[in-house]
Amino acid sequence: MSAQLIDGKATAARVLAEVAADVAVLKAKGIEPALAVVLVGNDPASQVYVRNKVLRAGEVGIRSLEYRLSADASAEAVLEVVAALNADASVNGILVQLPLPVHIDETRVLQAIDPAKDVDGFHSENVGGLSQGRPVLTPCTPAGCMRLLRDTLGDLSGKHAVVVGRSNIVGKPMAALLLAANCSVTVLHSRSVKPEKLCGQADIVVAAVGRPRMIGADWIKPGAVVIDVGINRIDEDGRSRLVGDVDFDAVREVASAITPVPGGVGPMTIALLMQNTVTAARQQHGLTAQE
Ligand code: NDP
């Protein structure tokens, strides 16, 4: 059996088309959604991520603003930018690109963002709301995984989902979203005993570990749906390439559906960021999802 490929690129394109239509509706009401992106330092990967976010925003009609601070900027300087953006009613979403330079306390900066403009969903107000099942701005990568799962499986109710990884940005919010979708959820981490046995019981596996091809075919129940969040750069056969946390070639022979890396979860993250920006703009103007 060879698994169905879950095409994140195609799904992300659909999400972006939906967002562009929503932006057009808002613009007809005189509202221009705006996303501010704050980049501190010169990390090359962060620069690429920021460039892609700004490009994607432009494509769907979202106005973007970029704030670049030098690598030695003080925490106070970053907090000043965040405070100004919080106070600017024309800005609907604020994203501080992570990681921040080590001398800046990330939590302090993320907590300074107005929760209503927190399009990354990392503020404790939004994290708490998510665990209570309230409608909040949700972290983009797990929200993208949910869209892929719903498009693949439809109703997730009653499924046993295993999330491998418990980070604040992927694993924990992913588990909360699966629980809210009425899955029975198991979360595995570096201290889990016999993780392959627990994972092998899952109907849905979401891998967010950061270890190349750690999850082999022996971890997967035949017919399971596998979402691979991992992005790992490795050198193989004399060239550099990206691989996931799942051993794709082996697992695709066991699973019923699987995301590739690249082209799976990656493109969804940025699409969901655009969706969150539109949601934030709507909420700030007192509009519902239908308006
Ligand atoms: P973190 O390093 O923050 O978390 C990794 C998690 O994996 C931890 O909870 C850790 O457990 C767990 N873990 C480590 N080793 C094992 C093991 N042997 N068995 C079981 N669990 C283990 O990573 P992130 O969550 O930030 O990212 C995970 C991956 O997803 C990375 O490859 C990252 O690049 C990618 N990523 C992709 C995104 C996308 O858009 N596609 C977005 C964000 C991340 P413990 O808590 O015990 O240490």
C-alpha cells in the first residue's frame, strides 16, 4: 500500500484564496487588514521567513509593515516598537519573528503584544483560551495541521491522536486543538517510555520533534494518517536536503495518508498566519466570521 499524499502546497493555496476573498469583503467595508512583522538581528533563516510572510501578505491584499532592529537592540527598544504597534488602530496583527537574540527575554516580548493582535497565538491569554476551548487566535502551525487533517479525514471525533513533541509552539497547542475536535489525545516527549508502542496505537500521528526520520514504519498503525511537522536539514549523498521527523519512504507504505517534507505543513503555517490576520481585523471591528 502506498499512502495518499497530503498536498500542503495545494491546500495552502486554497486557504490563501479564501483569505484573499475575505480581505476583499473587508476592503469593501473600508477596512484594510494590516500585519506588522518585527525582525531583530540578521539570522538568515528569519530573514527568509519574514520576506515570505511579507510577500504572501501582499498577494492576498493584506498591508504589511516591517520593523527591523539590529542584533544588539535592547529589550526596551523592541518593547517600544511593540507598544507603538499595540496603540496603532490601523495595525491588526503583530508578529515578532523568533528566535530573538539571546539577550532578549522572548516571553517578556510575546506577553507585551496585545492579545487581540497576537496573530502567532503565543500570548498566555490566547494559550489559556485555547486550552479552555474559547475561540482565540491559534498558533499557525498546529492550526494548519488541523486544516490538513480535516480536509483528509472530515470529522475527527473519537480518533486516537498521538502528538510526538510537547513544545509551546507546536506540540501543546496541537494537542489542545485535537482535544477540542473530540480526539483522544496522547502526547509523547523525550521521557516517554516505549514511544513507538504508544504511537503504534494512533489513528492520527502528528510528529513535531526536530529529529530527522526518527519515526519509522514500526511506529505506525496500518492505515494511520501522518502529519510531519519536522523540518531538518541534513547532508546526504553529498548534498544538503530537507527531511521531516518521519521516515517518509518507509512510513508511506504503512500509512493511509502522509504529508511530504517539504510541501506539507510548511506552506500551511504562513497561510494560517494570513487567516489569523483577517480574523484579528474582523474581531477588532466587531464583525463575525460571516460578515
Ligand atoms: P522543540 O525542540 O521546541 O520541541 C521538540 C519536542 O520533541 C520536545 O517536546 C521534546 O521533548 C520532543 N522530543 C525530543 N526528542 C524526542 C524523542 N526521542 N522522542 C520523543 N520526543 C522527543 O521543537 P519545535 O516543536 O519547535 O519543532 C519541532 C520540529 O518542527 C522542528 O523540526 C522544527 O523545525 C519544525 N517546525 C516546523 C514548522 C513548520 O512550519 N512546518 C513550524 C515550527 C516548527 P522534551 O519536551 O521532553 O524535551
